[in-house]
Amino acid sequence: MNTHLKRLKFWLFPMILTVLMLAVFLPDELFSEPLSFQRLLIVNGEYWRLLTAHIVHLNDTHLYLNLVGLWFICFLVGDRFKPIEWLALVLVLAFIVSLGLITFNPYLEHYVGFSGVLHGLLIAGLLKEFNTYAEKGLLILVALKLFYEQVFGPFSGSTELISGHIIVDAHFYGAIAGMSYIFFRSIVTRKIVESE
């Protein structure tokens, strides 16, 4: 396959996701209300919100921070999965993060943002292949960050930065989902190899 075509294929996923997030944000936040996580509406049958809540954001700062995170992760570990698997991973992570919020955070009525999915993407990408000590170190730093957030809450200043509450449990659920994805993926891959 042509090298340029391979590169385009690799960057197609983050480009499409970026355009999608910008498209739902730019028209005066028109889509935020019908796409956001709203517990009562989800419980009453609006299940699409379990996925769509992750592509809408509180404000432009929140959106841009998540997009920077997406591109950072793609530069760091983007080549570890094919584009179709990245898509599947995003959908699985979004669903599991939302399911975690519905199940374990009964007080949470509203949620938007991609950060829970980002934590899952990073963990899954790092766990898929341990190539360097730097990647192992990054995995340890992410684990320490998650531990800090669970014990002390969001980092000082982060709530002010996005002008809204940071739901640190979404980060935790995303990381657990990313680890689980890699665990189950390795089992399935091993079964396929054994059956051949």
C-alpha cells in the first residue's frame, strides 16, 4: 500500500472525530442539550445519550483540551490499532464510561466530555505494547493521577479551567474499560491463534 495512503488511513480516525466534535459544538451549542448525558432522559429511553454525551462539551476550552488529548494519544500510541479498532474502542469506552456513571454515580444528573474515553484510549494503547521504559513510566503516572483524583478529587485549578465540574469517576471508568478491553482482546486473540 502507498505510504501516503497508509498515513492518511492512520490519521483519518482522529480527523473524523475532531470534525464531529467541532460540528456538534460550533452551531451555538445547539446539539449539547439533545446529545448530553442526562440521567432522567436516559432512564426514560433516550439511550443514544450513553454514546453521544462524549462528543459534546461544556465550552470551547473543554473541547480544545479534549482534542489536544486525542491528538496526543494518537501521536503516542495511535499506530497500535487499526482505524476500525479505534472506532470500536471509542464506542465501547463511551458506553462503559456512561454505564459506570449511571450505575455508580446515582447523584450525577448531567455529564459531557471525552476525557473518560481519552483515559481508556491511553491505557489501552499503552497496555497493548510495552515498547519503552518511557511508556511504562507514563502508565505509572496515569495510574498515580487516577489514584490522586479518586482520593483528593480533581487537580487544583482544573474545575476553573473548564468552568464546570470535573467528573473524575469518568476518568477511572475509562481507564478500567481500557484495561478490560486489552485483557479481553488478548484472550480472543490467543483463542484465535490456538484454533489455527
